[in-house]
Amino acid sequence: MLNSEKILAIITARGGSKGILHKNIKLLNGKPLISYTIESALKSKLIDEVIVSTDDDKISEISKQYGATVPFKRPKIFAKDSSSSESVIIHTLNWLETKNQKFFDLFILLQPTSPLRTYKHIDNALKCFNRNKLANTLYSVVEVKQIPYKMKQINKNGFLLDFIPKQKVIKRRQDSPKLYYPNGAIYISKIDIFKKLKGFDESALFPFIMNEHDSIDIDSELDFFFAESLLRKIN
């Protein structure tokens, strides 16, 4: 709880994974990937409840072993490749309100693919969001190292073309403005606004900046390798 506002953590973990088989429970440095996110959420001093939304029995079992609440099995309609995170969040909120009479003011979405996101990141992001009274939404971001002004695209004939028109190109890195990219680790929203819009309000969006080390987002076997290397150094 933060300033009397109740905070719900939602961890979304679908069973199907195109890139890596059983990715969310694949062992990372000896522990299921999802366990890192569950443990960080439970260590938070501000989160009131930690919910895992999953359609997979094995993920559900492991999540409960690590202390998360799994109050329902996610319906198949919300567990497709095409299912949006927004639809999963709304289903979770509606289920808790109608079935359990549980109501929260804020939710924080924590995806299992960010194992280096700690409880300190979570609590600092929530405090950052709370300080900025005009914000309805917060995304964690990481600074982009590549210069987008130098990026190219390939046309239908196979030739490289400028992605950004020449007259707008900034050639030197030091002249380029700092740019940031959502790293997928933390999303925070006011629940009433989210339900009204059926999604995140990006018109009142505030950033929480994380470093490159903690921003790793596991999507491939190479990402697993990097994450294991980093975790071994930490431990």
C-alpha cells in the first residue's frame, strides 16, 4: 500500500511459447524463470497482493510453490498468440472484483521475462509514479544506444534506404537527443483509468529509467545465456 492506495501485482505467464519451449518455467541459474519475478514482487514493501495469470497447470503449480496467488486458470480466449496484455489485465481485474470482491487502486504489470528487475526497482518505480500526480501510467525504459538516425530499411528491390529522411539526420552521437525504449520490466497504471480506456493511457505516461544490465528481456536462448552470466556475477 502506498498513501492508502492498494496495489496489485499482476504477473502474466502464458504456457505457449513460440521462441523457447516452456520459457516461463525454464531453469535460469537453477531456478524457474518466473520465480525471479515472483520473489521480487513478494519482497516489495508496497505491493498488497501478487497474482499470476496463467493458462498452464505447471506454471500455476510452480507459482504457488514460490508464494504467488493463482486464483483462476486463464481462459483459452485470453491465452492465444494474438491475446493482448490489456485483455489479460482486464480479465484479472474483473475476476477479482466479481468473484473475490477485491478492489485495488493501482496495478503493476510484471512480466516473467525480466529476471534482473528487483524489488528495489519495483518500489522505486511505484514511488516515482506516486510523486508525479499528473501521471496515469508509468513504463520502465532503458536508454537506446544505437543512433536511430543512422538506421536503414530495405526496399522491395533489395536496396538500403534511409529510414529517416536525410534532411533530418543527426550524424554525431553527441548531437543526438537521448532516446528511451520500454524494456518490458515494469508497467504501472491507475485501475480506473485503465478500465475506462481498456488500455494504458499514454497521454499521461511517465518514465522509470533502468540501466542496460537490469533491463535484459528474455526472448531467446542467447538472452538466457546473458542473464545466467549476469546472475552468476551477482551471486
